[in-house]
Amino acid sequence: MNRFSVIYLLKKQYYHIDCATHTEADALLEQMLTQDGYRPIGVYDAKTELFYWEPTRQHQYDKASIEKQGKQGTQMIRIAQTLRQRDEAQEQHANSISQLLHVDD
């Protein structure tokens, strides 16, 4: 699985797209800013477990109290980890089904 995840909202639901590099993730985040319906949130780094807010949200985050920053950061990291774990579990499930189907070959 790729190291970075671009987190965004679409129709009030969180989604992510995996990227190999931070540069790729930043480019995708910037592209989402111009697309109707997409609300980019930021980039999650699975290796360091850090979250990087998209610029407008970063500005709002910087103005928040330390307590609120901690709460928001923890919430976004949990969301990113949950999205990645869900995709990983679905991939493993699909691989298991594929292996079962090929046993009969």
C-alpha cells in the first residue's frame, strides 16, 4: 500500500486516494480544489502518522486552541487509518476469494 493518503469529503462522506509520494499527494489535493463536490481535507503520512491539512484548513487549524488542534488532528488521523485499514481488509478478502477460485483450476 502507498505511504500517503489524500483525504477528502464527497457528499458528506470521507474518502481517500493512496499516493506513493508526498508530491503526488499534494498535486492531487490541489486538483481536487477545482472539482465540484470534492472537499479536500489534507494528506496523511502512514509512515510518520502525521496529517498535513490543505492550506485553507491549515490556516483555520493554526488559529484554533491547542486543545482543539489536538482533537482535530487525532480525529483526522483516526479517519485516515480507518479508511486505509478498510481498503486493506477488502483487498485481502478479494485476494482470498481469488485464491479459492483458483484452487479448482
